[in-house]
Amino acid sequence: MRVRYSFADVSALTETGPGCFAADVHPEWTIGGKPNGGYLLGMMARAAVRVGAHSDVIAASAHYLRSPEPGPVVVQAELLRQGRSTSQVRAIMLQDDQACVEALVTVSEIRDAAAYWDKGMPFAGDARYEDCVQLIADTPMGIRVAIMDQVIVRVDPVTAGFTVGQPAGRGELRGWLALPEDQNFDPCSLLFALDSFPPATFDIEFAGWVPTLELTCYVRALPAPGPVRVVQRATVVADRRVDEACFVWDSTGRLVAQGTQLAGIRLGG
């Protein structure tokens, strides 16, 4: 029987000293044996909140130096500045004394305020959760995407052509994301949501592993309970790199997070 592990469990931290935390990268939250970058950033954001004076991460930017193996890691968090409304924290994830991920995190308090202006967002899609195509862990390429046995990623049929070898060429994927056991999203797990979908370049051409080099995330609101709607889109593929933008809405249709990332890729020979 498949065992599903909640985001809260797989991102849990144990404080071992001032600003120092022990954690375990879970083997089932991986892609081809490599941990998801948004998952790692969510874990580091938990450390940042623990050392800051505010409860919510509102911005985080991570650089991925090397991929940690599943197993024990250390997260160190240093408070750089503590202000009345926001604080900044530097976090680093290490494994075997080698730096794997470095991040800057801004923490604050998220208030439930309505958007003053929100006309700059892309089309979120209108496909219902139950009408979307659920992705599975076992792929035709023989690469096990273990994390797909944990979370539920459902792709809008309009953008799901890549699943049958017929990408549309738009460089955009839309759909829904749910956490294991119907766990609700919080600001830290929203960082994972911003890196949860397959690369948008799958809608152009399959390219195998697309490793994240840098990921920047903004948390804009506290999400309502339930799954979130996701749009992932590529802008330019050039010089073996691609930039992607991601937007996340909660079950009420409110934008709760957005992000961009730069990733490595090999397309066109």
C-alpha cells in the first residue's frame, strides 16, 4: 500500500542550537532520486520563521549549488535584520558539511486584505479539478517521479498534450495541486507549490531533467482550504537555460503566490 507523507512531516525541523536545525530530506519527495527544489526551500523557510520575529514567509530567493541526497541535512538560519513589520534571514542547507542551497528569506505577517489591483495576471484556466489529467510517478522514460505518489498534480486537458507525446508548443501548463491527505497549504508549502508542476517546456519538447538554478517566490495571501490552481509558463529558451513563471490561486480564485525561476535545459540539439 502506498504511504503518503504530509508536507509538514517531510519539512519538519529539530532545533539543535541557536539558528541551527536538523532535518531529513525524504526519499519520496524526489524526482529521479533528486529532491524537489521548492520542497527544500519550504524547509529552509521554516527555519527562517523560527529565528525571526514574524510568523509568515512573504519572499524567498534560493540558489541551488548541488542537490542533496535523501537523508539528514543541516539548516542554518541567521537573522540579518529584525524590523517592526518585516525581517530578513539568511539560510543555508548543508549535507556532509557541503553547502547545497543558499537562500534569503523575508518574513512578516500576512493580513487578509483584498487586492487593490490584480489585472496583470495570466488566464488561470477554467477546468475543474476532477476533469483534469492526474500525473503518475512512473514515466515512459523509466524515471520515477516519486513525488507524484505523494502530491496530486492534475493538468488541464487543454495543456496535457505532452502526456501523450503531442505538446501544443505554447510553453504553458495549467491545472491543480493538492497536498497529501488533503492537508491545507500554508506560506511555507506555497513555496513548494511554485515548483510543483513539470517544466512548462514539456509543452514545447521533452527535455529530461530541467534542474533549477535559482528560484524566487512571493507569498501574497493566506490560502483558503483545499487544492490550489497553478499556471506554469516559459518565456524564453536560450543558451541551454529557460526562465519560467508560476502563479498559484487558492480554491476561492484568489492569487496566493507567484514566482520565477531560471533552470538548465537542453532543447534543439
